[in-house]
Amino acid sequence: MTYDTTQRVTVSLPPTLANYLEEYQKTHRISSRSEAIAQAIVALREKELAEAYADYARSGEFIDLETGEGLEEPGGEKWQ
């Protein structure tokens, strides 16, 4: 992973998580702890998005992306 810009963040971890992070980094040949943490955050974001999609699919509120069928304005009028 490469980034155009970065922001420094300090993280304190319990020893068990810090040890796991070190082992994970070595096992997966990740160049730095920062990269390993970045990958973990991306995985968390993807998991949350997948859960949101699953909730949406279970809701039964589907939108036809070609016709806009299923979209409504806040006042209840059909979107056009």
C-alpha cells in the first residue's frame, strides 16, 4: 500500500496485541507495523461496509439503478 500523504498516530496496545501485530507483520512479510495496522483498518472498514450491504439486502428496499424506481424525495414524492 502506498499513500500520497500520511498522518502520524500513536497507538498503545496490550502486550498480547502488540506481540500478535509483530508476528503478523513477520508472517505476512509486511514492511512495517504501520502498514500492518493500515491493513487491519482497511479490513475493518470493508467488514463494516459488507455488514451495511447485508443489512440493506435484508431490508427489502431495493432501488433500480437504471430507472430510479424505489427512490423517493424526502416528502414522499417519486424521484425523477
